[in-house]
Amino acid sequence: MDLKLNLDLVSGYKSNSQKARILTQSWIEENMYCPICSSDRLQPTTEGTPTIDFICPDCIEPFQLKSQNHSFGKKIVDAAYQPMVQSIKRGSVPNFFFLHYDATSWEVKNLLSIPRYFFNHSIIEKRKPLSQSARRAGWIGCNILLGNLPDDGKIPIISSSHPLNCQDVRKQWKRFAFLYEIKPEYRGWTVDVISCIRKIPTNTFNLADVYSFEKYLAKLHPNNKNVRP
Ligand SMILES: [Zn+2]
């Protein structure tokens, strides 16, 4: 894995955001393997394919790439809110790559992956509509709340300029692949419960420890009247 972005590709471009889009897309194309199957490459989709940037030629899993020039905080700004909510409902959200690059050295610093079965309503935050003076007045975007995801759903591929072993990354992806089998409408509940259990600091826990999250879970799932059972 070569962490340098190929600046030859963008010699004619002035805008840094355009440069970043081309450089990071081509970096994935050149360097990234499929974290799900044994394919050593991912295929870019044709320009304009909404929400999907890459497809694995072997297992046909879809991936979306989001890049930024600063490290990942608790939330990541994403695209439109309503289509995201709809695709979570339908179970058609792609897998995600979050890529952090350095805009001075033009190198990949961190690459984080999130399997699509970890996406649920609890990690999507509705943003304020754009103001009346904006070009797209009234448009509503969303944030992805990384802080609400259990660590099991945030799988690093490159961490502080250090690429992780690809077999270890694939093993991590497999650990929670059983969530694929759960219907999209119930998956969110399962992921949120895992997230709560992961917050318990000890290796063993009892029911009382889990009940301490009752209020939190009730807030995330207002329609669920059976949180405690
Ligand atoms: Zn694959």
C-alpha cells in the first residue's frame, strides 16, 4: 500500500476539493482491496452513480468513499438526510470508507471502514435546513454520528499512517457479519444494544448493567414500548 496520493493526476486543477476527490478516488482504485472477500481490488462505478463509488468485482458489495483533510471526530458531515433515512429503511445503504488525508504532504493518514449492516437511525443526525440565502435554500443534510457506533462497527484499515494487516481487517469484518441476516428494521436495535454493552468497562456483566441503558435506549427507540424486556 503506497500512502502517497498521485499528484500527477491533478496538475491542471486549482480547487483543492476537486483535487482531493480525484486523488482519493484514484488512491482507492490503485490500493484498496475488498475487506469482505478475497478480491485484491475494487472497481470504480461510472461517474454519477449516486451513493456508490466502488463495487467489489467478486462479491458485488457496494462502497461509498468520504474523504476529509482533518481527522475524524464524533461526527462526519454526510449528504442529504431523507435519502439516507430511506436507504436505511430499505437496507440499501452501502459500506463506507472514511479517508483522512493530509493536504500538505498529500498522503493518506487514516482509513476507517464501516460495514453497511452497522448503519441505523441512531447514528444519523438531521442537520438544520440551509438558510434562505443559500443556493440550495431549505436543503437538509445529515451527520453520521461515529460516537454512537460501537467500536466493532468502526474498522480501521490505515491507522496513523500505518496500514493494518489485510487478513486482520477481513476477520474484523466477518465478526459481525451475522447482522446481515437480521432484517433492516431490527438491525438498529441490535447494533444499539451491542453499543451499550461495549460501554460496560468490565469483561463480565449482568442484566442490571444492561438495564442502566434503559433510558438511553428508550430515547433512541421511542416506538419501542418494551425496552426493558
Ligand atoms: Zn469482495
